[in-house]
Amino acid sequence: MFTFYKQALKNAKPQNAKTALFSILTFFVFILIVAFTFMPVQQALQMFMMSMMYQGPMFQAALPLIIALIIPLLIFLFVGFQLVVGTINVVYKAIHKEDVHLTDVFTAFKKGSYLKSVKLALFTLLVLLITIILVTVINQLFSALMQTILSHMQSGTGGNMGALITVQLIGLTVSKFIASLFIWFFTYIVIAYVVAYLRDRQAGAFKDVKQSFKSLKNGRHSWFKLFLGLILLNLIVIIFSEPIPQLVVLATQHMSQNLAKILVYVVIVIMYIIRIVVYYLNLMAIVQFFSKATEHFHPENNQKSTTIGDKVVESSAAVKGSKNTKEKDSNKDEKTNHVTNKASEEKNKAEEKLNTNDKQEDIKETKEEYSDSTFDHLKNKKKDVDERSDDFKR
């Protein structure tokens, strides 16, 4: 259930602190932008309600509200969603063991990928609209159900406040938990197609969305295990957001106001810290899972790591290939040297043999010349002796 959490933390281990800092700061900037852009919406809504109460002109009352709603939507389309993409990109690069830099949060603003990010932002608005509608329906149904249950309990228990508060807190926690099922399902879809966008900038936006839904059917129920981990960790956030603060408020009613405020502030700080940590861990787990589950969607990436260490495995494969090439080259060099040495030895032997034959022929010729000259000398000497003997006889 928490396998992908462990793998993500392990892969991003050298850069965990930097990754968390960049991603959380970027998300805070996104939240601040959203908060500032929605401030005019509240004022326009109040003006609209006042105008309807006094039966003012409908168009004049609705026009400021429409403009106030369009401005945040445009900012989300052209700026806000790109910051969300940058937050996910930092985590994506850290999990893939790539160097993380602050400029990575602005990756969606680059030329060639900005238009595609706007298309994904449009689809994200549709997802947000569906999520808001579902969560609103769930809250309304549970609100009606809790009113019915509490009314029956008031008549049956005689207005026992402890029992009423307990049932109310349990019902509120259950309703938030059920709503979180839909919230985290659609959150997974959004993060998944953003990761697909980061992995392949040339693919179409619809293809990225399609891959996010395809990753749900990955076999071995691993997506269900991931989803179970997401909602269980989010349950901690729900408990610290809903029942615990109200219990602290009830428990500090008879304390001094200063001490009660300090305790409430401490609980709120702890709540936000837990929320940030859980959301960050869930983000890492989703990126890890989607990257692993969709490896078979990209056959050219099959040589990458099974634990999502793309660059590392590519480099190791390259090193291995270079080692094999070096070994082959060294073997070739050894064979070449052996053949060359053998050829040189044969050449030296042939030259020695040739020199020996030449020397033998020279000796033979010398002997023949010596023998010929000696025979002629003896013949001439014999002739001289004969002539002298004839002269003596005379």
C-alpha cells in the first residue's frame, strides 16, 4: 500500500529537501494567486445579493459578478495551472534522479509547451467543476441526513449534548472522507496527465489525458493499493481538520482565554503542517506510480529503470555499452597485434633464409672462381717448366 511512497522517497533521496522546498513554495504562490483573484468575487457576490434583496436590475447586478468570475479563470488558465505543472515537474525530476533547479517550476512557460499546458488547464477546469458538483451533492445529502438523525436523537435522548456532538463529529468526518474519495480520484487524474505532459511534450493533450485513465488498468490491483494509501493518509488530515479543532475548542471553554487561544493556534499550526506533509507525500506517490505503470506505453523508454531512475539507468547502460565496446576493441587490437607479430616473424625468417641462400651462392661462386684461377695458374706454370726443360736439353 505504501510501496510507491517508499520508492519515491528512495529515488528522490539526494534531493528530498530541495524538492520539498521548491514544490511547496511554488504551490504556496499558486494558493496566494488564487486567493487574491477570488477576493473581488466575494465582494461582487455580496453586491449581487444586496441588489437582489432590493430588487435592482438583474443585468447590472450580475455583470460585476461575471467579470469577477472570469478574471480568476483566466489567471488560472494562463498562469496558475502552469505553476501547478512546475510543482509537479520538480517532483518528477527528483524521482527520476535528475538535477532539480528553481527554474524547473517555470517549465510550462517555455516556448513550444505553453499552448499545450493551456489546453490541459481547460480540461482541469472541467475536472474541478465535476469535483465541486459531486462534493456539494455529498455534503448536502449528509447535511440532510445528519439533521434527521439529530432531530430523532434530541427527542429520544432528551437533548444529551455529549451524544449529539459525538454523532455530529462522526457524521462530519464520514462525509469528508467520502468526499475525499472523489477528490483524490480526480486529483490523481490531473497529476497523471501532467506527468504524461512532462514526459512527452510533443504528444497531444488528449493523448496525455487518455494515458491518465489507461494507467488505472495496470493489473495486480496496484492502483487500488495506491488509492487506498492516498485516502488513508488524507484521513489523518480530515481528523486534524474537523473533529480535533472542535474538541479542543470545547475542551478549552473553561480555561483562560489566552491559554485557549494558544492551544487553538498550536492545533491549527500542527494541522497545516500535517496537511502539507500528506499532500506532498501523496504527490510523490502518484508521480512514482504513474511513471512506473505507464512504462509500457513508451517502448523506447524500456531501457530505463524499473524504479524510475531514468537518467541513471540510461547512463549505466551507456557505460555498460562503452565497456563492451572497449573490450571488443581491445580483443580486436590483441588479435591484430598477434597477426602482425606473426607476419613480422615470418618476414624475418624469410629474410634470414634469403640472406643465407645468397651467402651460400656467393661462397660457391668464390670457390668456383678460385678453383678456375688456380687451375689456370698451374697450367701456365707447367708450360713454363716445359719450355725451360726444352731449352736445357738444347
